[in-house]
Amino acid sequence: MILITLLLILMGSGILAWIVASFNKSAAKWIALLALLTDLVLVSSVWLADTAAVTLGNDAHWISSVKMNWIPDFGMTFHLAMDGISLVMTALTFFLGIISVLVSWKSIEKNVGFFLFNILWLLAGITGVFLAMDMMLFYFFWEIMLVPMYFVIVIWGHEKSRYAGWKFFLFTQISGLMMLLAILGLYIYHGSQTGTYSFNYFDLLGSLPGGSLAFWIMCGFLIAFLVKLPTLPFHSWLPDAYAESPSAGSIIIAALMSKTAAYGLIRFVVPLFPESAKSIATPAILIGAAAILYGAKLAYAQRDLKRLIAFSSFSHMGFILVGVFSFSALAFQGVLMQMVAHGLSIAALFIISEFIYDRIGTFDLYKMGGFWKKMANMGGFTLVFGMASLGLPGLANFVAEFLILAGAWQYDAVLATLATLGLIVSVTYSLRILQKIFHQSPQNDMEKLADLNSREWLVLGSLTIVIIWLGLFPQNVVKVAQPAFDRLGIGQNNTNDKKLGLIDTYNGLINKGKDNNAVKEGGKLW
């Protein structure tokens, strides 16, 4: 029952924090923090334990599952299941949820209880998306994310928060309805073929449509996921929503909500519509490569720091599209690493932007400069995450992008080369952040500037430790999810016993050749 417990802790604590905040705001914050810490400990215990796999859908690579009747007359079940991919993503969700609460500890003073309620229910919706194995239940959690995020943007956001909130709501709601129609299409097709109407993921995998019907149903899912990711041409809501959100909202929407779309591509689009997905692989990779380059150009042109970071996030999401539609085992490993690494690095950059805003009251890069003299510690953390954003070896983002591009090369060398240019252009906006904030001539009175306090040290220090750890030991994440990737049948034309060759090569090199066998095997594959 651990999967239900994870959700109940978040939802119950959200309600409790709302009630308690009416007479003790500090206690409400501690309730939210302890709820997320409890969920993180539970998921970590699953990760560390030698868990016995459960068999679902003729496959034994699932860690945990719970299934109960919901609306049996319509074939709906309350079915949650966790595999390696879900495990990694739920751990990321709870870790960044803790970071979100800590970042908001002092900055949110208005309607604290309602804020914490929305944050915890938003995280519950994200967790549910990563666990749901009933398509209607998946849609239910997908929609749960929408309303709390809207309130977080509109009530606690910056100057244009109302406009940004409505834009976010309309884009995601309309695309979500397209996915609902696609789910109903699968439901009706399965019922017409088998005589049994079901929304269960594993039942639907047993009788998949083909031809043009599969293509059009896939488009319903694809639109919803591409809008939430987002990528070209569905990205116009992104800069407003990311920039106008409060710090916790920016973290969750950029680092977690966008990953639900990437997860949807892996969990639903590829397994349910394999032939249709392959038919659009080349244009999808081309769109991803274009998003990488176009996002980098837009990021460099921004004067507002949060909008610059928002467009850099849009650029990095292009790598996910390139990886998924390369249909390579290496690329899928890279997509998972990109989901985690980007989540950590983009969260850190948004947090740094909010810390700067708290000190000078603006995101305008032309009103910053020379901050290194007064905020050397913040400058050091900014350097780490700026280097992570541009793909410096030794940090998690490099591993992710390296694996994606290696997998994309196997699919199409020209498209992979085009996407690789993103590693070059990302240098421009990453270094611009450092130069404008910390090294240009001071544009502001620096006498009142203060470096990081203990809470801010804890937040940025935790993110730094994790992103360096994943950069040095990425196999700890990849190998957890590898059975799930094997189940997808991606890259089966490659030698199965060498799927991890490149990532083992990387680990062998950074450990100064200690793992000689890994280096040799990876070298052969490369």
C-alpha cells in the first residue's frame, strides 16, 4: 500500500496545513515539510531495498502495484504501479518538493495555508501521473495538476501573474482535452475488438489500433505532451508562466511538470503507438533540434533574468524530444538522466534568480553587476549550475546530453550533429548570466547586499551535491530504470550486454581508469 500512502500523505497534509495555518503559520510550514520528507524517505527505502518484483501485464519488472475497483461498469480501476522510471521520478518530485517549501519559507506570507495546500496537491497530482496505470486515472491526475498551479501563479506570482496564469490554464486545458479524446478512442477501439471495455493500460496494450487510426489517436496524446513539455510551436505560454510564478511555482512547473510530458512520451506514445511514433521520428527530432537552437537564441536575447532561464529550459527540453524519437537504448537512458539533471539545474537557477530578486527587487540584468564582491558564495553556486546548463563534464547534464546525442547519432548523424550545436550555443547564455550578474560594472548600490544565509546554503548545497553525485555516478539512476527500458524493446538491434557501455566508459574515465573492463567494453561500442 506504499503507493496509496505516498498520495494520502500529500493530500492529507495539504488539508491539515491549510487548517493549521489559520492560527500558526510556522506549524503549517513544518507539516508540509515533514510530509514531503516522509514521502522521500519511503521512496528512498524502496530504492535501497532488495525489492521483489511483481508481475504485471506478463512482465516482472515492476516494483510495486495496487489495483482496486473504481467504476467497474465503465472499466475504470484505481490502478497504481511503480517501476524504475516511476521510482526515479517520484524521488525527484519529493526532493524538489522539499526544496520548494524551504525556498518559500520566508518569501510567502500571504494565505500561507492555501499556498501549502496547493503545493502539496500539485505534487500529489504529479506523483499520481508517474504512478497511474489506468488511463482515466492518469487523466484525473493530469488535470489535478492544472488548478493548483493556476492558483500558485495568479495569487503569489509577480506583476503579470494573472495573464500568465490564464495563458497557462488555456494551453494546458485545451491540450488535455485532446488527450481525453484520444483515451476515449483507445477505450472504444479496445471494446469493439475484445468485447470488454477497459481503461487499464495493460489491457489496452493487448489490442492496439493500427494504420491511420493509431496515428490520429497518437496525435491526441502527442499534442498534450508537447504543450506541457513544451516544444515548438506550443511554447508561447512558457516564458510568462515560468517568469511570473513565485519561486516554488517556477521550480515545480519547470523542473517537474514538464517532466510529466517527457514521461508520457516514454510511457504511452512509444509503447501504445510504436509504428506511428516511428513514422514521425525524423520531423520530431528536427523539431527538437530546432527548439534547442531557437531556445538558446531567445535566452541570450533576454534582459529579464527569469525569462532568460525560462528560455534556456525550453532549449534543453529539445534534447528530450531528440532522445525519445531516436529509438535508441542509449538515448532513452539519456532522456531519463536529462529529466533528472535538468530538473535539478533549472530549479537551482530559478532559486538563485529569486534570491537575487529578494535582495534588489528586480530581475533586470542591466541593474545588476559586480555582485561577486558581496555575494561570492552565491556566485560560486551560480557558476556550478551555469556550467551544468552548458554541459560541463563531471556534472549530470553532461551525461544526459552525451547519451542522448550518442543515441541520436545511431539514428541519423546529420540530425544528431544539428542537435549537438546546442551544446555550443548554450555557452552563450550561461556565461551571460555569470557576466551580467557578477562581473560587469556595478549598476546598483551593493552596500545592502548580503550573501547566502544558512537556509539558502542548505537549499543550494543540497542541489549541488546531487548534481555532482549524478555526474560522477550516473549508473545509480540508469540501472534502476534499465529493466523498464528493456521492456519497451528500444534499441534491441544493439548488443544487449553492452547497452551501458558508454555510461560505464564515462564512469571508468572519471575514476581514472579504475574500471578497466568498463572502459574497454565502452570503447568497443563507441
